[in-house]
Amino acid sequence: MMATAIGVGTFLLLLALGLPVALTFIVAGAAGIYVLMGPELVLGILTTTPLSSVQVFAFIAIPMFILMANLIIASGVSDELFEVAKKWMGRVPGGLAHATALTGASFGAVSGSSTAAAATLASTSIPGMIKQGYDPRLASGVAAISGALAMLIPPSVAMVLYALIADLRVGYLLMAGLVPGILVTLTIMLTVTVWVWRKPSAAPNAQGYSLREKIRSLGSAWAFLVLFVLVTGFIYLGIATPSETSALGALAALLLCFYRRVSLRQLADALISSVEASCMIALIMIGAQVFGYFVTLAQVPQDIIGFISEAQINRWMVLALVIALYLVLGCFMDLVTMLIVTVPIVSPLMQSLGFNPYWIAVITIITAEVGMVTPPLGFNVFVISKYSGIPVGQIFRGSFPHVVSHILLILLLVVFPGLVTWLPSTMN
């Protein structure tokens, strides 16, 4: 008990002092292990963990998906996706906001980076909506929540990271997020529809387009379709593993950049951004592995499971508490930290209660998606504010209706878990 208190207390203290998350994990984990087992085991773990944490083959998917996302941004495909969606939504009330949601879903289907998606939507969709006379809260709120779709729709870096932490099948988990991702997109669009219905002035009518113009616009979407089929299709059909598919996707995105004559400077920037993000995640995973050894040695998951079993707490009550926990943590932690801190404990706990681990993973990611747009942290909100110049407070107010609708969607997925588990069950 004392070792657990020292390890957890050190972690919370260092996190509050602003020490980088990776170093916080390492120092807190080492302190706890030292109290439990002494200095020799601490030295052994610190010596072997850096290599063992990142030499897992499935880890390759993370830097490759990040690279693919950055190359897609450099190629300009994301701008064209918004133009296609804008033309097809036409004069639908709130059409540009609906187009933003569809663009977020499309971008998520060929990238996997929520931050990249939010930044792209902020620079492509928000200026058009503001120019058209949209309420800045509506425009920025839908862009912020639509950017978070990249965390759910495959390929998703968050899903890959969750699978690595919880020791789940990466491809199976990626496919589990596809149907919920579509439902989230429809939820965002329904929220916009209700908003515009209640306040028509928030979204003036946009320009209409003829059927010929709509069909002609699809010609610029071929790159998206190729990448989507290559990544999601290959994983679903079992043609390639997620790691192999991620490399093929990054290669296809690179060839697309060459085809569109992207400058070497833009390619270098995309590569540097990808390396920086990948190294950050790798370092956090190394620290998390050290902290994970401490949690395992201290038998924290077993103690929690034993307590719940002895107390005979209803498993649905436990699920409600877990969802509430993620909603609260999402307000203060970024997604990577939240997953790494909680999944080693929550995943075995929920499996011991009889819940499907892939279903729990999707519920967790959607809840984390809500955290990306809730105060005080709301990482996507700050990204949107940086690129659009809209005050953070306005974006948070614009995101609030989407937070409410997402909570209702989570309840729907709890009642109908087959919405998550059906598609993966049909995979090869």
C-alpha cells in the first residue's frame, strides 16, 4: 500500500508541477519499483524497457499513419474534400457546417491524426463559413468536434495506441471504429440541423450547385478513394496487416505528393512533423512501460477487481463510473496520456466484468473525443483558435451542443453494442 501511494503520489505531483508526461511516468514508476523491489530491479527495467517498448511490430503503424496524414495535408487533398462536400450539400440549411463534418470524416478515413484534422478544418472550412455569415460559435464548434473524428475512423493513431496498450488485435479494433465513426458524423450533422432549425440566422443559405457540377466535383476525390480503399479495405479483407497497410498508405501519400509536385520544403516539413510526433509518442510509451511495471508489481488492477467483486457492485454501475471518469479526465489530460494512464487498469477490469474489450475501447475513444472539446484543456479547441483567431471561449460554447449529443450517442452504443462489434466479426 505504501509503495502504491508513493508511486501514484509522485506521478500526480510531478504532473501538477508540469514535468513532461514521459519523464513523469519514468520517475514515478522507478520510485514505486524501488520501494517494492529495490535498486537492482529498477536498473534492470530502465536498461531494457526503451528497446522492448517500441520494438513491437504493430508500433510501426503509428509513425506511418502520422506521416501519411502530414503528406495528405501537404498534397492539398483535404482542401479538395471540403470543396466536394460543399457542392453536394448545396443549399441544405447549415450546408457548410455539414460539409465540415463530412470533410472531418473523410480526412479521418485517410489519416488518423486528430490534431492534423482540426488544423486542416480550421484553415479550410471556418474561413468559408465566416465569410458566408455563419455564427462563429457554430463554425468553430463543428470544426473542433469534426477534427476529433480522426481518433475513431480507421486508420486511427488512438486506436492503434489503445490496441498496443491493451494487447488487442489492431486490425480488429480499427474496424470496430468504422460504424461508430459514421454514427458520430451523423450525430454532428443532426446537431447542426437542430441548431440551425432553432436559430436560422446562425447559418445563412449557401450557394447552390447543379447536378452536373456536383458529379464533376467527384473527379477530385479520386485520391481520397484510393487511399481509403488501400488502407481500410486491405485491413478489412486481411490482405495486409495494419502495420503493412500503414506503410503502403504512407507510400501512396508520398507518390501523391510527387504527382502534385509538392515542393521539397513541404515534404521536409511533413517528415519533420511526423518524426517529432512519433518520437513524442514513443518516449511516452517507454515511460508508460516503466510505470506499467510498477502498477503490475503493486497488483493495482487485481486489487481493484477484487474490491469490486467483494463489494458486489453492479457491472453497469462500474461502466457508468468509467465513462464519467473519462469525461472528467478528458477535461484535463490529452488523449495519449489519458489512454496510457488508464487503459492498463480499466481494460482488464472491464473484461473481468464480462464486457467486450473492443466495445469498451470504442466507448473510451468516443468519450475521449468529447474531452478534446471540453474545458479547460480541450486540445482541439486551442488548435482551432490558433488557426482561426476565434476566441477559445466562443469555441467552447460552440462545442457544447456536440458534447451533449455525443453523450446521447454513447448511451446508444451502450444499449446496442452490436453497432460496434458487428463489422469486425465479419473480417477475414
